[in-house]
Amino acid sequence: MSHTTSSSQPTRTSRWQHLLRAGSVAAVLAATGCAQTPQQQAYHSALEHARTDPSYCYSHQYDTLLAEAMQRDHSLQSSKTPDRDDKPDSSFQPTMQISVTGATAMPDLSLPPYFHRVCRLSTKLPNGTTENGFLTFTYLIRDNKVQSALSEWYSDAEVTQEYDATMKQIEAGLDMNNPDLKSCIQRYPAFDAPSKDPIVQQGALDLRAHLVRRCLANKAALKDLYSDLYFIHR
């Protein structure tokens, strides 16, 4: 992809920010032996298995992960716009079958300590409507062990909305002479999106933009820390 994406001052919460936290209480792998119901154990087992399963994008083993991820996303979107017309049907429950009419696995993305898998899906919801989007799996891995894991759903509509916001920031102008910006752009080069699907291209662009923003934020935080330490120890 040819665009350079970044912003030295983040003005929104990127949709990919949730992916890279890997900390949702609803979908985190239990790191210790906490008491779990059989349903929770099965859910977490499927989530962990998806990390290495070559058929993670096509197996019915992950139907529950998809349904719960879609329900969380629909609930989140409804809470953001409580008066919108396309509220999710009340019968939409994670235990109900979501019909998958098309699935394509995206290349795995390793961003230590995170590991990211994405499946491009076309679905039919229990209320009869159709929805295209991405089922994502993000893992926090330390010492070759999964510390936490998260599955989430992002519809095409959300991807386009975030992409448009990113492009507005780019068009507003960037200081390409900023050494921190140059460093972060080099650290996260453009992703070679495996599809000509414009939504896939948009998602890859927005992911890179978020990574560059996070890189800049980390550099700024380090500078603040060094400044604080200087005044403390002078």
C-alpha cells in the first residue's frame, strides 16, 4: 500500500486499539486455574486452539466465538448510537447459529508480544440480515506462553468509518521531518494486503496508522519519563 499513515496527536480511539489490548473481560483466556463453567472452558479452549489451527477460518468449532464477538460488537455499536434504526434483533444471542456464507483467511501478523489472526467473513444473522466483516483473534504471548487472548468482530461499516477518519488526519498534514515519526514509519512499513477488496485495504491502512500512533505515544511517554527522572535526581 502506498499511503503513509500516522498522526502525532491521536484524536480518536482506533478500532484496532481494542485488538492490541487483548484485555476484554468477556474474551480473555484464563491465565491461572480460576473456576470456570464447562461452557467457559470450551470457549477458552477454542480461542486458544485458533492460534495454531490452519482451518481456524472455516471450522464450525469457532461458531460460538463468532456469535459472541458479533453480539458484543452489536451491543457496543447500539450503546454508541442508542437511537439508530438498525438496532440488533432481540433474538440475537451468542448461542444462536450464525450462517457463514463466505470465508477467507488473511495472513497472520506477528507484532511481538502480540500475535494476530484475521478471517474475512460474509455472514447471515439470525434475524435474516447479512453482514460482512472480520473475525479477529489477538494473543498476548510472553516466554512462548499465551498470557491472554481476545476474539472480536468488526463489520465493513466500522472499517470504512475508521479508515475515513484516518484519511482525514493524513490530509490535514504531517510533519515528515519529525525524527520520531520517521522512526515509527520505518518500524511499521505498509502491509501487503492479500486482497483487492477495498475493505481489506482500508483495514490494513488503519491498522498501520494505529501502530504508528502507538509508537509515537510510547516515544513521547519515554521522553516525559526521562524528563521527570532528570528533575527528580538533579
